Amino acid sequence: MQGSGNDSTFPCLFMQHVTPDKIYHVTVMPCYDKKLEASRPDFFNQEQQTRDVDCVVTTGEVFKLLEEEGVSLSELEPAPLDGLYSSVSTQEPTSHRGGGSGGYLEHVFRHAARELFGIHVDEVTYRPLRNKDFQEVTLESEGRVLLHFAVAYGFRNIQNLVQKLKRGRCPYHYVEVMACPSGCLNGGGQLKAPDTSSKELLQHVERLYSMVRTEEPEDVPGVQELYRDWLHGEGSEQASCLLHTSYHAVEKASSGHSIRW
Ligand code: SF4
């Protein structure tokens, strides 16, 4: 459960036995666009008359708030992580495989290789095309391409991808598209680099991110607990309803542009 920033309300509801309208849900995101996303009608709970996410602040804004309060992050003692799940160790943060933008391509790729072709993929290898933000991943067997995936990050590469689609020359089964070059780690809401180049800062962030221990989502005890105890198992109607969302075109009049954060 990650990525959209609007998908993590329900464990709080169930596990702390409070209704959504009694929760003020704040997410910290690398991105200003998440504010608009949270304001979409898709994420308004009609039944409870409340939003799934009440407030989105960017990492840069958190840093600024701390600065205004005279708090320096480097001087703070690490605090234990707050855990929603009884079986999960709260001492160490963990991440997913597949980069800093959610890792969906890698997860879908491995899953598809296993389920469709019975092939176990350990390391996913990216082949850069025009630049490091447009890369391909293939699964081949006996000279045949079984899966053909790509990542296209940044509008320049997205434009190229759209051109391919328009010309009917898009060979991919799946494309991970992200608006920011280098993905979310380079999001517009991230901290700015004051005394180092933004490229160096990004490389530093990528290095730190790659050091976080990774886990397969299905192996995380909290995820198993969630499915077992709260969602009536994988593939259940409840899981489908609560974990999936859909997007609809935003009408101008109800756009989030007028919302003050
Ligand atoms: S790629 Fe950029 S715009 Fe897209 S979600 Fe990540 S930070 Fe936001």
C-alpha cells in the first residue's frame, strides 16, 4: 500500500475502531500534485462525508515547518516507528524493490513472469534507451520475448511514448510512467539543495534509499495480517473495494485548484 498517498486510511479505521470522519489523515509526500490528487472527488467518502486524506504536506514543507520551530532533524533522537499491526517489528523501516517510485514495474514483472510463464526472476535488468529515464525490461525464453516492459520518467520521455502509441508502434505490455525525471525521489516537493548541486543531492537520496532493507509485499507480516483479519483474504470483494480505486476526469468546477491547503 503505497504510491497514491490516498490508500492507507482504512487500516486506521478498522484497527483503532474509529470512523473516518474522526480521523485527520495527514500524508507526507515528495510531490505537490498529491495535494490535487487528494482533493479529487474519487477520494471523497460520501458515506462518512469526509476525505480519505485531509492534508498533504511535502517533505520540503515539513523541513520548513521544523526550521520555523527551530528544530534541527540532525539533532533529534530517532523515535520508534508507530505500528498499526501487532505482528510487525516497529524498529526498522523497510521498503519495496524497484526504485523510489513505488516499484510497480518490478513487482508486476516478477509476478507476471512467475504466473504466466513459471519463470522466477531474481534481478530485474534495465536496458537504457534514449536516456536513463527511458529504459526497457524484457523476459526472454528460447529467443522469444515473453514480456516487454518499460519505464518512462519525465515529460520528454512521456511525449516520446505517446508518439509511439499514436503511431501504433508501442511494443510494451506495461509501462511505468512518472512525471518527474528520476521519479519520486526527485519530486518537486522534495527538499531543495542549498549548498550542493541538485544532481548530487539526488544521487545521495538514491544511495540512501537503496540502503533500506527491502521486502516482498506478500512476505510482510502486516500485509498478511491485513488480508487475513480485515479483508477476508486475497482477491475478496472487500480487498477489491478497499484497495483499488479508479480515476475520472475532473470537471473544472470541482477541481481542487480552489482548495486551500
Ligand atoms: S513522479 Fe513526481 S509528480 Fe509523479 S508522483 Fe512522483 S513526485 Fe509526484
